[in-house]
Amino acid sequence: MWHPLYIDYLDLQLGHKLLFNVQEATCPQIEGKVVVKLARFPWEIPLLEQETQAYEWIKDTDIGPVFLAHLTEEGRTIGFVMEHIANARHAEPEDLTLCREALDQLHKLGIQHGDINKHNILIHDENVTLIDFGCATQCQDPERLAAELLSLESELRDTSGRGRPMTDHSHGGSIA
């Protein structure tokens, strides 16, 4: 694993559940609230390893939350810990320009997000943070990247609820 910090699952104080496998938490190794994403079943571990790889690709950028640590249980990696984005809301159609800039920045790194929807885009303090890189891939195909960018406007207008967190904090709360 590429990040030097490993945190044992038993060191976490779990808090608010955001998705079935994503929760707010605190731990002694990191000051303040964090967000953890963990595998509940063995078959989910490769999916989280893929997402962890995507975080390595975007490290040292402002595209996604800061990757803080690998999460372990009895010596095996079962997830990861990332920065908590406070006072965030999910993107709306009026955020299209900001969202396009963030997605374009990801594409310039040769990365396709793969699951771009308004619930995977956080708006906070006039900034954009992309989240949920579980479907991200390295991509040098300009047509695929352009198609993802073109889909952004309709994704921001989508009212189906696809990708919605279990709890909605879109009114001044905090999102992972």
C-alpha cells in the first residue's frame, strides 16, 4: 500500500453513517472528524483497493478529499480513512461551471471518474471536491473523457436519487 499511515479498525470511534460502507469517525492518530470507507465482505476488498489506487493518482491535488490512512483489521487492509469535508452540500445545476472545472482537472490527469453524479460532487467554500472514486480508471481516450464531461449537466439535473447518501446533509451539514 502506498500511504505510510495504517489505522486499526478498533481505534475508531464510529459516528454518523453516510452510506452502507461509509461513516464519519474519530481516531487518536488524526485530529478531528474523518470519514472511513470499509469493506464489509471479502469480495469488496479489491474494489476498495482500486479506489485506494485512484486516491494515489490524485494525491497532491485538490480534486478529492485527502487520503489519510489505510484501515486495517488484524493486520489486513479493509478500507481507508479520508478527510472529512465540513459544511459541504451536493452539487446542483447552478454549480455546473465549477463542477466542469473540477472534472476537467481530473481528466487532464488522464483519469475518468466513472460514476459522476451530483452526490459525488461536494460544494464547499466556493470549491468543488469530487468523491467516490470506486469506478475511476486511468483513461487516455479523449472520446470517453469528453462523454463523461458532456454527461455532467444532465447528472446535475437528475432527480432520480441515484448515488444519494443514506442521510441527506445537503442543507448546511457535512458530507464525506
